[in-house]
Amino acid sequence: MAVAEGARKLTPAQKEFVDQAKKRMKDIKGMEKDIRTRMKTCSLDRCRKIEEWFEKVESAKSQAAVEIEMIEHAEESEWAERRQRVDQFLGETEWEFETGYAILEQPDEPAHKRIW
């Protein structure tokens, strides 16, 4: 992809960081697809829990994508702060997806133990 006129060219280390961040985002999208596929065999209660969880995680995932886009166009003076934000939001999103897998793995409660 060509560098836009007036845009700063990334150093090799910065390019590597951005490439790794994009790979992490691709992995996150893969986890999302996997969880959605596995939902097809879950109980209705479990699917509801996962859908509620997806609503919460979408914000972190979207923010991570925005931060990756912004760091690609950041000035040199902004890079350290932006890099930290990319790591933070990707880390939060990855952690949230581990929570999603934990919800999938929880055994269903027997109906007689449920408290309504």
C-alpha cells in the first residue's frame, strides 16, 4: 500500500508492531467466529449469556481496531502513547474472548438448581 502524500513512513520496528497488532486483531476475529460457530450447539440460556457478553466485548474490539488505524497515521511524537493504547485495547479484547470461551465451557445448571 502506498504511503499517502504528507503521511509519515513507519520505521521497520513500527511497521512490525502494526503488522503484529493487525495479526492479533485477525486472531480476535477468528475467536469471534469460533465462538459464534460453537454457539449453534449451546443451550438457549448459554446463547443468551454469550449474546450479552458479545454486546460488552464489541466496544473493546471496536476501540482496538480504531487504535490500530490511528497508530498507522500517528506522528512520531504520538507513537509511544498510541502503542500503549493499542496494546491495552488488544489485551482487553483478548482477555474478554477468554471470558467468552469460559462461558461456553461452563456446565449448564440443572433446572432444579436455578433460582428465578
